[in-house]
Amino acid sequence: MFSVVVGLLTFILIASALAGMDAAVNRTASAIGTDVLYVQRFSWAGSEPWWERRGRPYVTRTEGDAVARESRLALAVAMEAHEDQSVVFRGRTAEKVMIVGHTANAAVVRSYDLLAGRQLLPEDVQRERPVCLLGPRLAEELFAGAPPPGAQVKLRNAVFEVIGVLDWSRQAFGAQDLDRQLIIPLSRFVREFGYEPDVAILAKARAVSELDDLTEEIRGILRKARRLAPVQPDNFAVNQQGGFVNSYRRVSRTVAGLGFFLTGLALFVAGSGITNIMFMTVTERTREIGIRKAIGARETAIRAQFLFEAALICLAGAAAATLLAVPLVPVLGRWLPATLSWTVVCTGAAVALLLGLFAGSMPAHSAARLEPIEALRHE
């Protein structure tokens, strides 16, 4: 039973982690957008050699302006940059907030709405206005609810007026929480942090079917802006959701394969132990089996008795594994977005039942085939 508990607990924890990661990836894919390209310094797949990654130049605002000006296939083009920083409101401090510098088109490209207030305007970006949008969880942290009219928060040494709260309840895979971000004009971002950031250029296609054409158009614009010769490779990456999801699938398959191999190994040990124990049980109860058969018990009844006992051992192990998983899954959730579901629990119970039936089949068959006279003579 201990082997069953170890094997099924491993299965439940791995399956819960994979289910949670799948849900997080789906939310991230939704946040990324199926029709949005991300022009960045590196590929999401991390396929570039390290020496090439080290020498890649930043993606600049000038290049973003070139894409916005020259692209004929993009519905909208925006830029954004990120930095982690503390945000303060009247003595309340939110640590490690994702500060996002956006251009005015970001709302169109990102497809987000507001719970209250207004979006960033082109004038906000042009005039470097100290205005900001808050993620809903950040607003809750700082204001314990909706921000009052004219509320102001402090970022570094500057005061920013809150002009809206995002309606964006989606968490990206990893540590970035999109509900806990503060959006400011990109021009103001550069002014506050005092350096030219490595920006991401976001280009929204008119249709998903045009993503490949838009990718090639943007590659041409960037290569021309960077004056790359025809024989030189791209020193930037054009990322899209498909590449991100495919990279995750490869990693998750590896993790799942390793985890389920360990689970299978533990369950194999458990099955071998149950088979041996049931054979010992048959030997110890040979006379009882002979008496039952002598008074009319059929082979089917004898077989069912021992199969039931083997299955009961495994189901008890499954119940113990589930009880242990209930407090352990939230602990695992500190590092991975694990979620315990009834599907995982029921699958674990079904695996335990099948294991019990399989492990008990040979001993049950052996017990059912005993001759009554020989069994009654057994001491």
C-alpha cells in the first residue's frame, strides 16, 4: 500500500502541475493574442547560440517607428518596455510591480478593456504626461478597492495620476502577473528610468491568415533599418503565439515523460508487492478455500473475493495519496501553477483499481482453481 501511495501521489502532483501549467499557458496565449507579432531581441524558443545572443543589439523606438510608418499589412503597431519597481500610495507600498511603458496603440494591439477611466491618448505619449493605468490587483493592493477620482501614486520620485483600471484578469505563464502592472506612456518611461530601453514592437495583423506575410514584411523593414547584408542572419526575432506554445509543449512532454516514468516504476513495485502478498494470502487460506468450495462456492466467487481484496488495498492507497495531495498541491503552487481537479483524483483512483485487478488476477485465478479435496487436506 505504501508503494501505491508513493506512486499515485507522484502521479497526482505531476498531473496537477501539468494541468495548472496548461491553464496558465492558455491564459498567456490569450493575453499574447493569436494575431499579434512580437519583434524582440531574442526568440521565445531560445534557439540562438549564446555567442549570438550576447551580441544582439536592443530593439529601439526608432525601429518601432519605422515599422509603424512602413508596414502596409499591420492593422496597428505599438511598442512597450518593462521594468520592475515599487509603487507607493499614502504609505502603502506595492513591491516588484511590473512597470510597462506603452504607446497609444497598445490598447488596440493588446485588446484590453478598462473597468473604469480612459485609455492612454497619443497626447499623453507625445507630451510625456505623468498618467498611468493600474491592473485590478494592484489597484486593490494600493486602494483597497477602486481608486478615488484624481488619485495619485508615486513611482520613483515622480507622482502619476491614475486615469483608469484595467479589466484584464489573465495571468501570464511564469511570474508575470498582468493583473499587477502599472502602464505609463513609453516616453515618460524613458524619462523616469533615464535610459533607452530594449523595447518590444507589437504588430497586430488584419487576420491570422496574414501572419506569415506580416512576419516577412517586418523582417524586411528591420533588416533595412539595421543595414544587414543579404548573407547576414537576422539579429532580432519575430515571435508569435505558435512558437511560444510549441516550446512549452516540448518542455511539458519531457517533464511528463520523466514524471510518469517514475510513477510507473513505483506502481510496478506496488503491483509486484501486492501480487506476492495475495499469493501468501491464498496459501494461508487454502483450507478456507477448500471448505467454501466443498459447500458449493463457485470458482467465480473465489476469484472475485481475492480480486476485491487486491483492489481494496490499491483503492485505500489511492485514498491516502489523495488526502496527502490536498495540502501538498497548494505548496507546489508556490513554484508552479498547480491545480488539483476531480479529473486527476478520479484518474488516480481508476489507475489504482486497474492496478489492483491486474496484480490480484494471478493469485485469484490460482485460488479459484484449487481442488477442494487437496485444499481440505492442507494444514
